[in-house]
Amino acid sequence: MAKAKKKTKSDTGTVLVVVESPTKAKTLTKMLGPGYTVKASVGHIMDLPKSRLAIDVDSNFQPEYILVKGKAKIKKELVSLASKSRKVLLASDPDREGEAIAWHLAGLMDIDPDSECRIRVHQITKDAVVQALDDPEPIDMAKVNAQQARRVLDRLVGYTLSPLLWKKIRYGLSAGRVQSVALTILCRREKEIETFEPQPYWIVEVDGSSEDGRSYHLKVEKKDGKTLMVKGRPMKIDSAEKAQEIVDTVKREGITVTSFTTREGRRKAPAPLKTSTLQQEAARRLGFSPRRAMRVAQSLFEGINIHGRGLTGLITYMRTDSLRLAPEAIGSIRDLISKGWGKNYLPEKANVFSSKGRSQDAHEAIRPTDISLKPEDIKSELTPEQYRLYDLIWRRTVACQMTPAKIDNSTVEAASGPYGLRQKGAVVRFEGWGAVWPIETKDDIVSPAVEGETLSVDRMDQERKETKPPARFTEASLIKTLEDEGVGRPSTYASIVETLYDRAYVEKDDEKHLVPTALGRSVDGFLLDHFDGDSVSPIVNTGFTATMEESLDLVEENERDWVEVVSQFWEPFTRAIAEAEKAPKVPPPPPEFIGEDCPECGKPLVKKRGRFGEFIACSGYPECKYTRPILKKIGVPCPKCGSDKGGEVVQRKSKKGRIFYGCSRYPDCDFVSWNKPAAEKCPECGGLMEYKGRSRTPVCTQCGHKGVE
């Protein structure tokens, strides 16, 4: 009797699929069922050690990777499972960083990176996962090299420049290749604000009406046919005398309509969201920080338990700079628009959007994986923040494939002696994509006017104004500027902002604008003196950094060698470091006195900064160790302990600069809220009213009643 043939590894066991996150592993386990074992590496499993440079600059900048601390158990489990599995598929995220993680995993599990071991899942749905499993590929070493070049460059800059800052400014500071550019952008804006000289001008407005009751709100913009406007402001009305002369003339001469025109305008549909615009819109419309937006987006990507479907990824991969939509996705969106809004909202051909520069068009834009899953239909299965972000993505995706909005732009022009007056208006004649995404128009509706008719002067107003300095950056506007300048990439935007908070280089003001701290400005000043402009290595110059990003893109496209890119950077950088070493130490910023004396020793109190933000301390330290937190009262009694115990709501800041509200009696009273409490209680239920995000309307935390703005 013949012996049974012994089974080999190739026809026994299961397929091991390795992903990055435990949440994604859980989703894929339920999706794939028996025959597959899904495990998570929990992010990077190999990385550079934190304690030293670990880059051999004399041997082609070879990095020394070690097992990440605490990952020994994960490594042991993955290696054991790989030895028992008939096949191993590496399914880390489909970007440069994910490719590098796959490469490290392949090395640990003795997998040939040139074998078909890599799958890239851009959306976690059954069809997409099955398609990825059926089409494994080798690891993309060009992507790995691009990520390795970025990691090596960042390590060389950070671990060489930071010790220089310790010597010249203060121990414990840090600098980074991209973070330092972001800091320079913020400090440059702050200097513009400080050196700005306001220029006065006067706005002269006239309310007029026709005989049949049509009303107009006109502004004086011309004299003798020449414009008085400069950059949208009547800067040539630069004195009260000139403004009064206009008022006297209008009262004496009256107003005559000289023309009325209406022009049809079309606003094209907005592009779908990518990483930067997702962060910007989430900040603008939802009040989310970049990190919060990406955290919530990650949860939507990795899978939500939907009734009747199980764990389902709701959006495509959220780290992308592509504006491309898959043809099958476009078809589904167009079907939805046709059925839900009708043919007038559906363009003849699909709208196509192109990205600036080199985008990773292997990815798609951020979109719902199934457009038929409407936000309101799954609201009960999402957290409030998941629902709000999914609703934002869903609406923007539908809007991008709708017809243009049609807007009538009307202008009435009038004359009074030598002066010309004008009112502009806009009327949305057909909403198009505005049916699902807000159309923002600044102008009011203008009633039709008849050329030659006289308008009565009902009211006149002259108001002195001053030009304002450029606004400080918000998190969203900083990200937009970084993207416009070509600094950073989708996966880095959120971490850039958070790093500036962590290093105490910036903080938020009351209006959530980013303000450089005295420490941040000291660091920026030193870097500008030695690493900008004429420096042999201008690392804080936006153009230089953008060029470096382009070089990394070329490495990813296999058009440049990563070692060559790093080498060309390193030689001039070391020369710039050597020159900066000769510079004198930067004097610390002067203490900021608060106008009070220490209650313990009588010396002046000053503002200081520690690891958890600013606080008040005695200038006599270390002899006197008196300190107290900085409390900003908002004029509202504590809703928990009440004013009878002396508790008042005060504004505080977390160590990352985020504003929150607590009781002045802490720790005796533990009231705390991210939202600003209102002074009045809810008239419906007596509950706490709060201003959520940037809203000016308080909302009851118990019954949802909306108060008065």
C-alpha cells in the first residue's frame, strides 16, 4: 500500500495577512473568515533608536534599524505564524510609510521583497479587499527608498541641529526639517503684524430709494470717473474733510442711476477632498484640529459596525493628495444624483479634477466607499464626531459631481455730481452643487434699477476705518500655506502643527489663531541667522524645502537615487552647522512682569513657561518658589459648585495649547469642559448652556435647546 504524500507548507495552513492597526485587523478578520489569519504590527515594528543618530554617514548614510521597544512579543508571534502559514501578505497602509513597514516586516519574517507578498487596500470593503488579495505585488522599493530618504534626512537635521540649539539657546529644544519652516512662516507673519502701520480711510454709504419703494445701499467708489478704491477699500478718501465733502455733494446734487447690469455667472463644483482640504474644511466647518480630523477619518477608514453589513470601512484611504475618483465610484455618485435630485443637477459628463504637481494618483481622493450609505441613515451607528466628518465627506463627494451653480451678479451704478456710487449683489438662480454643499456669497440682492431715474437720499453715513494687518494663521490656513509652498506631504501636516505645540513654540490665542511664543521666536531668529538666505544650507527657506520634497518624489518615481539626494544635502548642511557653532549664545527672552508682587517675599511676579504651558512665578526663584496657574475669568459662575462657594469658570490651556474651561476652585471642584459655558441656564430644562466650537449661539447640554446669539 502506497504511503500518503506528505503535505507541504504550500498546501496547508492559512494565509497570514499583516496590517498596521488592531482595528483594521478586527475588521478584516470578520470580513475574510476562515482560511485567513489577520494580525497587526501596531505601526512600525522597526525604527531608528531614539538615543543616538544611528546613521552611518561614512557608509552611504545607511540607517541602523532596531526593533521598536515593546514589540518583541509582536515580532515573535508574527514570525511564528509566518512559519506555519502557506502564504504571507503584507497589507500595511498604501503610502510610503506603509511600504517601509511592509519592507521591515518582510525582513523579520524572511520574505523575499521581490515576491508577490504585498497588497494595498485603499478602501476596506469586501470587494476591494478580495480584489487586493487576488492581485498581490512585490514591495515597491522606490517607495521604500523615498520614505527611507525622508527618515534619514529628518534624523540628520533633528539630531544635528537640536544639540546646537541646546548650546546656543536652552537645553531640551528641538528643530526639524519641516517643523522649522512652519515656525518661520508663523514668525514672519507675526513680524508683519508688529511692523504694520495702519492707514486711515473713510467709507461713505448712502441709502437711497426709488419712487415705487425699491431700496438701494450704495457706496462711493469714484470721483471724476477715476476710482477711489485700492485693494477693495476707498483708500483715496483719506480724510474726514474729503468724506464730508462727498456727503455735502450728495445731499446737494441727489443721486441719479447711470446703469444697471446683470451678468450670469457659473461656479463650478468644488473638487473632492484630499488630506489637506479635509483638514481645512474640518477645522473651518466642524472646529476639528488637524490631528482630531485625521483620528476620526482613520476610524471611518478602518471600519464601523453597520447594521446588516457588519464591520465596514466607510471612506477610502485618508492620506492622499490625489483628486481622482475611480470610474465605478463616479458611476454610483451620478446614479445617486440622478435619482435624488434629477437630471438638472447631473452634468452631461463626469467632472474631472487634476492635482497640482506630483500627486500619488494610484490613490483616490477621500470619498465614501459606498455613496448609497447616507449619513442620516447610519447616524445611530456613528459617534457624533464620526457622523459630522462622514457627513462632510459624503456631501463634498456628491457635490463634486453635480452641475455648476448659476448666480446672477447684478450691479447698479449711480452718480452724484463728480462722484460715482455702486452697489453689487448676487442672486443664486440655480443652486446646482449648492444643493448639498454651502454656496458662499458675500453680496446682497440688488433690485432692478432704471437708467436715468432719480433716487431719494434716505440716509447717509461716513465711517472712519483703518487698514488691518494680515491675520494670524489658524491651523487650517497654515496647512493650506504649507501645501501651496510645497512644504510637507499629506501624512505630515497634522504632526507638523502638533510638534509646534509640543515644543511650546506656538500657542493659540482666544480666537484660535497660532501665535509664536517668545521661545519660538528666539529659535526662529537663530535659525534664520544661520540657515536661511545666503546660507549654504537654507533649511528654513520654503523654496529649499519644497525642492527637497520634489527630490523625494523623484526617488519614489525611481528617477533619483536616495543616497545621492541625502549626500547632496549633508555636505553643505555640515558646513552651515560648523559656522553656526561659532555664533555667540542667544540671550534668553526678557521676563514678562505682570505688575504684581509675590505674596510670600514681595518681589515682582513674572510669567514663565514650563512643560505644561505658562504660569506665574516669583522673580526671586530659586530663593522663593511661589507659583500659581494663569486663570482667565469669563464672568460665569461655576455650573457645578455655584457662585455661593466662590467658584467661577476660568479659561485654561492644555499642554498642547488647546483652550478648555474649568472651575477656579480646582481641585476642590472638578468641573471641566472643552466648550465655553454661557452665563444663562437653559430656559426649557435649567441645564447648562455652552457655546460649541466657534458658534455664537449657546446650546443646552441636556435638551439641545438653542439660545439667542
